[in-house]
Amino acid sequence: MLREILTEREIRALPKVEFHRHLDGSVRFDTILDIAKSHNIDLGSRDPAELKRKTRITTPMKDLDTVLKTFWTTQKVLASYESIRRITFENVEDGYYDGVVLLELRFAPVFIAHNKDVGYDEILEGVIDGVSLGMERYPLQVGIILIVPRAFDPGLSRDALDTALKYKNSIHRNGDRLCGFDLADAEERTDPAAFTGLVEHARKHGLGITVHTGENTSADHVRRALSAYKPDRIGHGIRIRDDDDLVRTVIEEKIHLEISPYSNYLTRSVPSLEEHPLPYLYRKGVPVSINSDDPCLMDIDLVHEYQICQQVFNLRREDFLRINRDSVSFSFLPEDIQDYIMKHHFSRG
Ligand SMILES: [Zn+2]
């Protein structure tokens, strides 16, 4: 059978599951300018061309840490309930136009609040209400993942997590969309044991667990993260490619990898797209999804990632359908929402 090449339009129309999209890496450039103006925020420059350079990454950077630094300019505009609600709504809208039918958005309250006059309640309400607005306007299902950045004091994150759980268990509309917990950044500089209490607290309160590991770090770091946290999913995890036993473990224990090819290229976590391990891991049977990570910051959209998968990894329509259909059960959203997505977008009928 001829393996048909999909056009951009056909790729856009494919029903997609996206698990790994950072709110603060997905702020439209016009929105950054607009909020800076309305909130009187100093971004260090008024020149749009220079600001674009400060908030966008288009060529591979020195390393992951250099990339993480570019978040700080965008972080400034997550400055109030209104701006956070708007940015969240636009994330849902962008996801819809990428063909996403099941979207999980993630954000770190301690990072957003840092050095600013915005509290955890405003942040949580802004995100939850932005998701509500997005789901009112567009037919997709959205979950919310709380990130604990390892570079910050775990005590601050405990307060953020407790605030999030308060909303999850309240009557606040769509508060129950808070369904996941993630650890991000600074993997090499921190002791895994410093975060096990937070992870257990999150799991005990019904949150699904994902962890950034094995992005720019080794397969051993992934092993350590698996034993410390027993996550349901892994952010990136591409370095398991170096360890056949670990690949087998991930397959046997059904641990899902959230993979973002172009992000891995820009952070130099892979030497080239041609050497990206996604096609190898997928063909071995590792559960994977295709994700945009920080689409606006990296000047891409999710369709761009699928184009890479098609052109560089030789994945085709049947692969995309299988990857997305198989991803649904790894969602942190409840089973009735997963069933709804399967029935409406992935039934073979
Ligand atoms: Zn990430």
C-alpha cells in the first residue's frame, strides 16, 4: 500500500492528543506587547524587533539552561488574573487550530509569581477560568498540570500545590480540570529526594504524575526519576535510547513519553533531528505522544512537529492515528472524558 504524504492542511485536520505544552512558553508575541502596554510592564526594550529576539528562539542554543533564561521576559506579562486568563484562553485556541482534541496545559505558579505582585489564587483562577473560556468557545477537552520547578524552594511549591488542590476540590467551575503534577528544570543540580514528599502528596490527592527527565540528562537520571517518583508519564525521556534495559522497562511498565522533537533540537538535547530517537522508540513499542513544548517561544506550532515526524522520521497517517489513539488512555483527565474523546475522534466505525 502506498504510504501517502499528508499536506499541511491534512496534518492540521488530524485529531491530536497533546500532553506537553507550557503556558509560559506559549504566549503570542502580539499578546506580550499588548499586556506590557496595558499593565505598564518594562520588558527591557520598546523595540519590537529586539523584543522578538529576546522572546523567541529560532536556532539551536548553547544548552537547555540558556533556553530556560528566555522564559523570563515572557514571565513578566503573566502579571494579573486578567492577563493569565487571556494567555490561557489563547493557548486553548491555538491548540484547537493545531487540531488538538485533548490538551493538557502546564504551568508553574511559583515561577509565575516570582518577583511579582500576583498570588497563587489569582494565578490558579486565571488558568482555570481561561480553560473554561476556551472550552466554551472550542470543542476540545482540556486538563491542567501543575509544575514544580526544581530550581525553586520546594516549600514554596508545597503552598502552590495546596492552593491548586483547594481549587480541584472546590465548586469553582472546572477546578477539577486540575489533573496532573510535573517536576521541571534543574534535574542535574537537585537531589530527587527533595521532591518525593510533594510527588506523593500530589498522587494521594488524585493527580497524575509526570516528570521532566532524560531531556538533556542521561538514562541514569531517568532511572533515578523512575525509582524516586514512579511517574505515569515522562517529559522527554529521550535519553533512554542509550539503555536497552531501560527501554524494556518503560515498555513493560507502560510509561508514556511526551516527546517534542524540535524543542530537543533547539536545546541541543539531540545533535540533529535526523538523530532524534523518537522513531526508534516508537517502533520499539514505547508509548509516545508528539508535543510542541513551548510553541510560541520556539516560533512553531504542533503541526510543525508532525511535519518533522513525517519528513524526517517517515511517520505517516496510520502512525499518527495510532500514536494519538494510544495516547488517550495516558491522559490525566478522568475516564469518562477519555471515553468521550475515543468515541468522537478515534472510533474505527
Ligand atoms: Zn517541558
